[in-house]
Amino acid sequence: MTTDDAALPRPITRLMVAGVVFLVGLLVIVGRLYYMQVVQHSFWLGKMNTGSEVSVRIPSVRGEIRDRNGVSLAANRPSYAIEFYLPDLLRNYRQENGNAPQHEYFATVRGMKRLLGEPDIVRIVNESAMPRLEELGLAEDYNSERIRLHFRNNREVPFVYRAGIDFSKFAKYVEGGTGIPGVEITNRPTRQYPFGALGAHLLGYIGAVRNLEEQEDIGEFTFYEPDPEGKSQLEHFCNKWLRGQPGARVLHRTTKALSNVKLGASTRNRATTSC
């Protein structure tokens, strides 16, 4: 047999065939990714926006009222609160323990009493969050039935565990941290009148919203946390100018979990002396 007629060694032939197969497979995968990511971009974006997002409204920061010299007559002071994001606590508990404990309760379904089940959120909170909060000196008793109702009816909205925490306790939390997904301290500004009751007949006061369904942006969010509204005098008559821009917490649903993106609330602070 001559050199020209000699065939390539069998191992080299196999390597060439394997390389061609690998290259073809890689091109198929890249082509499929391009088709789904670029060609079908609008289709999948529409799928995500229509059924996979949950939005939670974050209340805005109310604007200040000042006199013509810039002296603040109605301002906001920081009020720190510990909040539980119950779906995050439940998901973290399942990741660490496998299964979540169950709680049974009676509820009326179509006019009949039925025994239903749900994750025992009270036990989950007590086992995952409370030990660390006790170490930081931030733990206190809470109404277990209230947290069960919140989890059952409004779980995507953070549950306010404690409100009105002073700065020293807030600093202790920031220094140590909890290390628990789903437990956070947030700043919920509280209305403050530096001069006390002086000028109350002119400034007025604020309070909780009475007619929630009449709020202009209620249809923009899946879960709605309203801003306080002015009830009398300047706080009432200038309410539309004093209200800030709300933020949002957007949760993207997947088959196993919810990933979230937080957008902070902003404010339109205005020095207002008259309407």
C-alpha cells in the first residue's frame, strides 16, 4: 500500500467526527437561544408582565410645611419598624428544614365550615426569627392570630412586627444584623409638629385613609399600602401637594420562589404656607 492510498488513522477519524457532532450541537443550542431571547423577546415579555408579577405599594414620604422664612411647621421624623416578609421566611425555612409545619383551621367556604391547612407561620417565625431578635434585645410578644390572618389574606405585604423603634435599637440591629432572609428594619417616617399644639388650628392633622377604593392609583398595584391623608386645615386642603411619590416592591413569580426588586419611595418636599 502506498502513502497516498493510506487512510487516516482510526483515532484521528473518530476525533474529527466527534468534533463535528459537538460543533453542530453547539450551533443548534446557540440558534435556539437566539430564537427565544431575540426573536421571541416580545412574546416572553408579555407572558411575564401578564401573569408573573406581583406589585406591593410602598407608602411615600409626606412633604413638609414651612413658613415664609423656611422654618419647619410640620416635618417628618424617622420611625424604624421591624418587618417580616413572610414568604421569604417560609421559603428559607423550607430550604433549611425540608418541609414546613402545618396548621389547620376552620373556615367558611361557600357557606359551609371546612377544615383547611396552611404552613404554620407562627411556628416558623418563632423558630427562625425570634431567637436572633432576642439576642439583639429586639424581641417582644406579638398577636399570633393577627400574623396568621395577615399570612392568609395579605402575605405579600410586609407584616409590621414592631414599630416606633428608637435610633439606639436601630443602630444595634445594623451593627449585628439578623442574618435571616425576610426580617428587615425599615424607616417609616412619622409626622412631627416641632411646635406641638401651637398652630394646630391652622396646620390640622393627618390620619388613615377612609375610602381606600377611591385612591387614584389603587389599580396599579396588586397589594396596596396607602399614604396617610390630611384630615383638616392645611394638611387636608393641601393634601395633593404634600403627598409624595410612592415606591413599589415588585415580585417576579417562578415555579419555586419569588424574586423581588425594591424601588424606594420618593418625596416631593414643598415649603407650603398657603393653598
